[in-house]
Amino acid sequence: MPPDRRRTAGITALGSIVCFFALAVLSRPALAETGGGHAGPSLGANLPLWSVVPFVGILLSIAFLPLFAPRWWHNHFAKVSAGWAVLFAVPFIIAFNRDAVHEILHVYFLDYVPFIILLWSLFTIAGGIHIRGTLRGSPLQNVILLLIGTLIASWIGTTGASMVMIRPLLRANMWRRHKVHIVVFFIILVSNIGGALTPIGDPPLFLGFLNGVPFFWTMRLVIEMLFMVVPLLAVFIAIDVYYYRRESPPEDAEPVPIRVDGLHNLLFLAGVIASVVVSGTWHPGKTSVLGISIPIEFMTRETLLLILGGLSLLTTSKAIHQANGFNWFPIKEVAYLFAGIFMTIVPALAMLNAGTEGALAFIMKALESPAHYFWITGSLSSFLDNAPSYLTFFNAALGNFYAGIPHAEAVPRLIAEQEAHLKAISIGAVFWGALTYIGNAPNFMVRSIAEEAGVKCPSFFGYMFKYSMPLLIPLFVIITFVFLR
């Protein structure tokens, strides 16, 4: 191992050991206070604030290590995720025994596993759809492709829509010198805002669905979504026309008709949608796995999603996957990183569920109006990934308004009595995910594919300060005054 890597590994290991023993020792008083711990709100009331250190650590690692140590991160991100997870899990279990194990299993069985299986099925099935043919890269064609991607994102997921649409858009504009703005608007519209209408569209909304938000409730966000999409497309057309007039179009060649290969995968996508919808309306009962009560409809849904993804792999030719540049690395990266995130988020969720009795009571006191939820959820979503940010402030709202009340009762009351707050959290997580490359999983994937195609994408801060902030922040301010007062 090179000296610099040995030093990095040594520092990481030393820091991990120090954090581990600090957490292990400091967790002991909490055990004494609780007499072994109690599930539910009392667990969150007895967890100290520093127990969220591993959660903050893994999110900061995801945010900055790819920027400052990209090669090291590429080779070791799974170890980093596992390291932060272990740093929290071991002292947590030592301190709270069975209650800790129950909380961890609950999060993985009811949140992480469904989350990853849904992403995997959408990623796999979308990877079997390939669009080919002659596209000229004109402003009209570009805006049509962006609009199609935005409209389908809510139904095949932002990940699925991004993987289906980015390559034909890049091929259409291969001859153009000015095309960075095309990738930027694609990330904003297709990889983020377009997923606002269904739980399938964006991971945060799916987590809300798993926690009791009805499947079709998110359709109520259509006005806010249109408020973002229409002006953004208008600005895109103006910018694209400006650059297009300064290009030298290639000589016309014999056009190749537009064709979509792998259309049978649309049936599998329909099956995914049907499986998710049915799981939200069909409730045959529950079963217990390792002491965790799991609805039978959840297990049925995950089984169907795995079958649909497997059928897509079996029935899609290798040529289509090769044409799409299909490989497993993107979904593996998401699975490894979120395994750590879902472990380390346990104390934050427990403290937020405890309401004003928990160590995060100061957040509860700061969160008053829907505008507060929108800006705080959004700000964290843009830098820390929108799925855990949504889950954190979804639980914050439940803790603020219905502390100690079970989810099954609290969520319907939140929708009926405080719907503006849930809307603010939802659009905050979805819309603000476009502000940075790390705000949503497809953002980095699209950037990587674009750079492989020869597009010199802006840097992390270049993307923010030159493109996303000037485009999005003014719209966020207007949304605040129009919809969240």
C-alpha cells in the first residue's frame, strides 16, 4: 500500500477507535437511566445528542470524500459506510440491549430493504430499454426529450427515467459545442423535480409511503411541480436557442427512424407500479420475523419486484444492455452507502419521535411553519441526500404534533390536520435534491455518464453557483410565499 494510503487508513482507523470507545463509554449512563431501555418514545428521550455523530459522519463522508479523495473513495466507500454503521451499532446495542436490536431490525426490515428492492427493480428494468435513431439536438427536440423524461420520472422513478433518457439526449447533442446546460437542466428536471407525483418517483416519497402516506396523496403536489417545471423549461428554451444559433449543424445524413428496443420491459414497469399500489390498499395481515411485525403485503410486494427485475434480466438481450452501458456499480454504491445511512439514522429518528422530550427538542422548537420545514428539509436534502432528510423531518413533524402517538394513528392525522407541513417536507426533499450533485442518487450517475460521453460538466461548486442556485433559489422563494405561508 502506498504511504499516503497507509497514513489515510491509519488516521481513519485511529479515529474510528477513538469514536467507538467514546460512544461505548458515554452510552452507559443512558443504560442506567432507562434500566435497559424502552422501545418507542422513551428510547429517543434517553439517547444523548452525540449519538448522531456517526450519522453526521457518514453523510459528510459521502459529501466530501468523493470530491477530495475520489480514487480512495471509489475503492473504499463500502468500508467507510460499514465503519460508521459499526461505530453506532455496537455501543447502541451494548447500552440498550434488546430495544436497540429491535429498533435496528425495524429500520432495516421496514425501510431499507423495501427501499433498495424498489430502486434495484427500477434500475434493472429501465436498463433494458434503449432508444435509438436520428435525433438532431435542436431546441425543440431537446425540450421534448426533457419533458418526456420529466413526465415519466414519477412513474418509473427518477433513476429509471434518468437511465432511459440521458443517453439519447447526449447522442442527439454530440455534435454541439455548448451542451453543459442540457445536462444541468436534465439533472434538475428529470433526475429530481419530475419524481414528485408518486412514491415510485423519488426515494423520499417512497419512504413516506412505507411510513403510511397514501400512494396517491403525492398527486396533490402537481401544482407545485408545474410551478417549477414550466418556468425552468422556458428558461431552458431561451438558453438552448441562444447557443444553438451559434452552432454549425452537421451535414444532413440519411435519417434513421426512432426506435425503442426492449419495449417488453414496459410491462415489467407496469407490474412494479401495480405491486406498489396494491401493497398500499391490500392489507391481509402481518407476520413476525425476528420479533419484527411485517405486513404480508410488504413481503408480497418485495417478492414481486424481485421477480419482475429477474424477468427483465432474463428476457432482455445483452446487446441492449451493452448499448445502454448497463452495469451494476451504481446500484451497488447506493446499496452499500444507504446500508450505513439507515443504521446511523436510528438515533436521530428516535429523538425526533420523542418530540420535545428528546435531545433534538431545539429543532422541534425551530420548526413552526411549513416554510421552516421546506427550507430546513430542502437545505439538508441538497447536501446530505434527500431520502434520509425527508425521513428525518417527516418524523420531526410527527414528533412535533403527535409525540408518543403510534405511526398508524399519527400519519393520517398529520395529513388531515397539518397537510401543508407534509407538502413542505415532500417538495423540500424532492425539489432541493437538484441543488447539488449529491442531493439525489441519479445526479452523480447522470454526471458520470455525461463525462464519459465527452461533456465537461461543471465542478461541484461550479454546478451550484453558476447553474442550480441562480435557477432554483428564486423559485423556492416564490414557492414559499405562494404555497407555504
